[in-house]
Amino acid sequence: MRHARRRIVRRGARLAAVGGLLCGGLMVTHAMASEPSGTSRATGSSAQAAAGTGSELVSRLGTSRTAGSWIASDGRPVVAVTDTAAAAEVKEAGARAKVVRHSMADLKSATASLSSAPRVAGTAWAVDYTKNEVVVQADSTVSSSDWSRMTKLADGIGDSVRMQRTQGTFTTRLNGAQPIFSTGGRCSAGFNVTNGQSEFILTAGHCGPAGSVWFADNQGSKQVGRTVTTAFPGSDFSLVQYDNGQQTTAGANVVAIGGGNGVRITGAADPTVGQRVFRSGSTSGLHDGKVTALNATVNYPEGTVTGLVETTVCAEPGDSGGPLFSEGIALGVTSGGNGDCTSGGTTFFQPVTKALTALGVQLAGQPQASASSPAQASPAPSVSASQGAAVAPGSAAPGAVEPVGTTGDAETLVSRLTNPRNVGPGLLVVAGSLIALVATRYIRTEQDRKAYRRQYSQSWG
């Protein structure tokens, strides 16, 4: 199994064509999955244990004495502090301390000043905890005059801000030439979620406004569902309700990673700086990278989004909305970024916990909240003491890798849904009365829709 994991990650395996179906701009994942055995389920994330230690110390010491925390290359939590007394407390708690000049209060004040200035599309900023500074990036679309103006603003704030030019463009633009479609383009599905009564796909908000109808083919004959709630700009998440939405079924919490394998998602949590993470998408497949910053702000051409996770994971058009995860823990859905999976780049993700809370839903396949009470974000599984916190981030894996069912009827269904030449069973009727033709098309469409919905619900994670 360990060899299989390494082989999958090394190849950056491309998902099956259906895998990245819903969304539009940058990323995603999913899979046709059978119910794997319980023995292979992920037990939890060691990174979350280290992150918890760092977060507790930051909360205890306060924003005037600390400046964030992250996971070091050896897996130990590191806390940035502003005085030696705070450093002593950190060391006593078993973490590593780094004395820095600027407190988190200082860094937040700097980002507030940047946010209050006139918006410049093509720019983004986030706090780099490891370097104790706010890094402002400007892509190739930012003019020299805007760059000069922002540089003067940064100089006025002080040495806590560093300006940096970057290649490519920060974008959420849709790619309308690949499967899963709406009138606005294509996206990737993120995670199956439920409110205890109906089931939905959690994906990116920029993929389309409320009311957008999603199909599994480029002919518009295989309807999957409709966007019922969206948040973009500001945030970047949305819900696509399955047609005739019902309660989710077993297997809905498996994320496909290509090569006939998937990862079972066992909970949701916030990522931490330094953590190794994985992203699966319909365009570029499975790729990994590292979390470099939290609470990032990105000024897309369509609007500004805040509170994002900044990573070194690559992504490409069509991957938007796809899942970010590590050790079987859901972390986010793809928002946007620059670059590609050939040259690399920066990719931003909407934190999944914030989206789940705002939407009042929880991950499918998790313990359900009662119908009378709001659903809450699924907590990450606890990490046993034997697992320990000091596990190098580089040793992290997507989660428990399991084979998923992609043969037989499921494979036939996938082939039919992704074949551009399949324009509906009604077109196969070349004779007969008009009434017979309409009746045949209706019956077959309903059958296919129900069959696809069952498969799709069990496939996307």
C-alpha cells in the first residue's frame, strides 16, 4: 500500500474524465467508488496535532507577543514570538520558538492598510509566518504605475511588507472545453456534503451564480444538479444540489486520485503553514505541495476574495472547485492562482471549515447532526499519542489509498457520460411516431439521470 501511495503521488495521476466535473476555473477531484473495507481508513493527521499545539500557544500568548505558528521540516511546531519570556513558555510546552521583530498585531495592521487602499486586480497578499512579513505579489497584468503606487504604499507601512513580482496571472477563469458543463464553463467537484435531508456538491463559488444548471456531458443531456447557494467574491464556495436530492449514501466520502484508487475523507480541519497537502483535479489530476500562508487576499479580475489558503500546489483551468486534503482530512476547495503543472505556480484554496459552517452542512459519510439542529463542520479525527506530533510534513500522504470500482457498469456509465458523441438515446430512434420518440427520450433520460446520480453521489469526495 505504501508503494502504491508513493507511485500515485509521483506520477501526479490524472483523474478519470468524470472526476473533475463540476466547476469552472481551476481545480478538483472525485471517483467512482465501491465501499472499501474499514481497515484501510485514515486514522487522523499528524500535522493537525502539531498545528494544535502551535495554535494553542498563539491563543494563550496573544497577538501582541506572537506572530503565527507553522510546522518545521522535522514535523515539530514552531511559534514566532516577540520576547524571551514568551519563547520560554513555548519551549516549556514542547514547541520550538523563533524570536521575531513584528507581532501578529503589527502584521494584521499592515494587511488592513493594504485592504483599505484602492483595489488593483492581479495582486495578492498574505502573511509569511516563517519570514515575519506580509508578502504582496503582483502578476503580469499589473501596470507599472499601479506597481509603483503599491510600492509607495508598502514603503509607508514599513519593513513588515515585501513587494514581489510573479509570473502569469491570478485568475479563476473558466475553461469551457472540457466535461462537466454549465453555460458558464466547466469546474471540478469538491466534496459531497449534506444537511441531513438533501445532498449537495461543495465547489467553488466563482464557478457560477445561483441557478446555474450542471451537466455531465457537453451536449447538455445528462443533468447533475443546480447551484442553490453561492458566495463569490468575498469568499469562494457554492452548493450544487443533486437532482431530486436525497440523503447521501455510503461511499460518498471517497475522493478519487487516479489510477483506479481513491482516498476516504474522514473529517475536516483547517490547514497549517508548512503542512504537506494534496489537490486532485479534473484537468491535471493529483498533485502535492506545501501550505505557505493562511488568510490570504487575492484580487481576481472578478473581485476580491479573502481568508484563502496559499499553497505551492499547481493547478490548471478546469480544476476549480476541486478538493484539497491531507491524511484523509478535507482542507479546502480550489479557488484560483497562477502558473500551471508544468512550470509550477501558486494556488489558493477556500478553507472547507468556513464553507461548511456558513452553509450549515457537513461532509457526507460523517456522523450526522440531528435534523432539528444546524449541521456543524466535521472535526478532524483525533491523533493518538503513539502517532506523535513530530512527523516530518514530507512524509504525509493523501490518506488511506484504496481501490475504487471503475469496472463493469460503472465504467460503462462513465464512458457514456463523457462521450461527446452521446447526445441522448432519443437520437437513436430513427423511425416511429413523434409521440413514441418523445416518450422514449423521456423514459431513458430519467433512467440515466437516476443511475448517474447514484454513481455520482458515491464517487465525489
